Amino acid sequence: MVNQKKVIIENTLVSPEAVMNTQTYNVQEAKMHLHQLLQAVASGAEIIIAKEGKPMARLSRVEEKHPKIRFGVLKGKVKVSDDFDAPLPESMLAEFEGNECGF
């Protein structure tokens, strides 16, 4: 198991066995190689950090949750007027363009 750790740390590669197995590191090893451990986690490995041989923390990939799109939520609640795309009056258009101020 020690050689497998070194391969992962030095090359930042995760073998299929590493993805399937949880690997345990002591706190000092985890401090020294955190960047490489995070790369291993990003590849699917699960890492346990132990203090004095007792598991204290687990590093695992966080799955992004995308909000579910709900179509039709505002159906019947929003009214678009018939002339919403009609040209603006000249006075209002001038305010948008910065030519005139209504104050």
C-alpha cells in the first residue's frame, strides 16, 4: 500500500484499484501532499485522514447539484401586453440614450 500512495502522490495518477479502495493517510502526510490528495479525490478516490491511527476525516468528491428546471412555473401569472415590442415614444427613447433627463 505504501508504494501505491507514492505513485499517486508523485504522478498524481489514480489507478483503478485506488478508485475502488479507500486510502488512509496520517495528518502529517495529508498536510504535505494535500494538493495531490485533492487531485486523487477529483479522480474519484476516497481519502481517510487519521490521527494516531484513528480515522478523523474523509475527503471525497462533492457532486455539483444543478437546480432542476421547472417549466411553466409562471404560467398565467405574467401578462405581456400586446404592444410590448412597439417603438418607444421619442421622449422616453431620448432618456434611455442619455440625451435628455426627465428630472
